[in-house]
Amino acid sequence: MWRTIQPLGRAARSGGYFRQPFASAERELDAWFVEQAGAQRLRLETDPFGNRIAWWDSGAGPGVVTGSHLDSVLDGGAYDGPLGVVSALAALEVLRDRGFRPARPIGVSVFVEEEGSRFGLACLGSRLATGATGWEQARGLRDRDGVRLDEAMASLGFDDENPQPWLGSEQLACFVELHVEQGRDLVDRGAAIGVASRIWPHGRYRFDIAGEPNHAGTTRMEDRRDPMLTYAMTALAANKQARVAGQRATFGRVDTQPNSTNSVPSAVTAWMDARCESDEGLATLVETITRQAEDRAERDGTRLAVTAESVSGAVDFDPDLARRIAVDHEDGDWPILPTQAGHDAGIMSTQGIPSAMLFVRNPTGVSHSPAEHAELPDCLAGVDALAETLERLAS
């Protein structure tokens, strides 16, 4: 399975992946998943938003669901998302080979637009499926080319005028997501598999800075109202404040108008990703950075507006479920650790669905990058760990 999907959406120059939702490479992966579901004789369920669950119908009652996503960040790694889907399909094969008969259904899920790389809202598919985000709020989201979410979905046949959330505790007894670790905690512990305890709160904030366009050569430095200066100081302030607080703040996307080499810009729009150990810490960090940006804008003669495009609070996974998964293994208990990355499992948890995560060791800790990697023996250990977990939860 891994060899089949590895080339899809991969850039020749960087080796990274461009698998944006409702675009060609991600749709190829979606078709691959449908094919795999058929090959394993799983019943495929597709919601009005494009999310899918392939069910192993067995037993009765709410199902145990695992899986992840197939989309990527821009120029991302191979493992973030697809590892959880491939491992879930492989784990079902392992269970069948063992002759296991589940007492309740087991599903393998694929949620769309988990990364927010096209329409700007992370975990969009799971948010819509569970009702965490309403369709009226989401349908008008636009990508960088101005295409609306509802337009992109309608072009692929997802054109329900009033799609409704459908996924809740009535359908799911619990949700378990396997994911490559996006840090070095398991490396430092010398462990191949870990279990998540919580997700740090995080948010995406848009900084709109307006200035005065002018000639780069004839305009004296003291006469300029340059929004790039305000942005540059804000990026440095974010770095400093996050380091001082032991938290995270990153400006990873910038749009400059008119984007001309020999002009003073008229406007700069920049997006900041901020993550902290607590909700209070996140609010304090963003307030501090914003205050410094406002002070600088006043000195530069520019105008600043800050918009919170999405904010997700801290998620504490069900501790009893985490312990049930992590303990009593032949090679010892699996470590339980926090993560600074957002996941569909976090959305499920906030909507009253008991949720957990398994992490597979990442030898470098690098993620959201072409260099993202996991060793094959650790990936196979992840399949076995997921199979064991599903057996415990579906017995």
C-alpha cells in the first residue's frame, strides 16, 4: 500500500507533497482508499462533506473507528496523515489473519482538509462531520485563488444544499488515530510507540498591515510608511516572546502588495501560528505580540488589524481510555505524552466521543517537511500496536 501511494502528489524538485483537498493528487488518494475498502470487503460510507468511513460490519452497537487524513501541508511529508490510514487498513488485515471477530463494528476513516492548507481551517472535515463547525460558517471559506469551499465541493459532486453533521456518540463508541510523532519525545525515551495525553491549545491569526505605497529609490527613509517594517518587527517579537515563555509562535505565510522589488509596499498580510501549554498562556502570548505590533505600527505610521481565523482550546484525551491502551503489553507499558500538533482526534474528543492517539517514533522529529520520516520497523510496530488496540476496544 505504501509503495502505491508514495508517488502521488510528490514534487520532483523538493521531494515534498502537495495533496490539497479536492484537488487532483488528494482525489487520487481518495480513489485509492475506495479501492482498498472494496478489496477488503468493507462497507463504504461517505458524508455530504467528502469524509469517508470504511466499515468492517461485525457485532452490534456504536463502532470503534480509527484512521486519519490524506491531505498534506504545502510541500509536506509523506507520513503525516497517510500513515494512520495505511496502518488502519493493515491492522484490519492483521486482525482478520488472527481470526478475530469484533463484537462491534470497526471503521477506517479519512477526513478531508485536516491540515487547513487550502481553506485555512484545520480539521475542517471532522469539524463539519461532528457539527463542531457549521456549514453556514464554513461554506464561504476561500482558497488562495478565491475558490469557495462549497464551489470546490460541488465541482466533485458534493453539492448538497444543506449538508448536516452526522457523526456522534450514537455511531462511534470511540475514535483512535495513529499518527507519526511530530517531535522527538519518543526518540528521547527510546520507545517506538506512544499514547497521547493532551493537545496544546493553538490558533491561527491574520495580521493585516496597511501602509503607503511609494518609490523605493526616491522616497527618503524618514518619509516612508512601510508595512514591511511593522511586519518584520512583529515576526521578531513573536520569536522572542515565544522563546521567553517556552511556547511556540511562527509566521509561516506572508503576502505583500504590490509585491514589487522597487516599491515600498502598500500592504502586508501575514499569518501567525501560536501554540501554548494552556489556554491562558495562548491568550497572553498573542496579546503581548499584538501589543508590540501595535506600538511598532504607530511608530511606522502604518495601520494594523489582527483577526483570529481559528482558535482551538486545549484537548485532554480520556485518561481512562489512554491508560487502557497504554498498559499491559509484552514489552512494557507505552509512554503517555502530550502533543503540540492538532488532530482530528482532538475534534472528536471535544464533541463527546472518547478519543485517543497512538504515535509512531520519528527518528529526527522533523515534520511538515519533505524530510519527515519514520523507519519501517517502527511503522510495522505501529500496525501491531493499532491492531492490539482495536482488539481490546472491539472485543
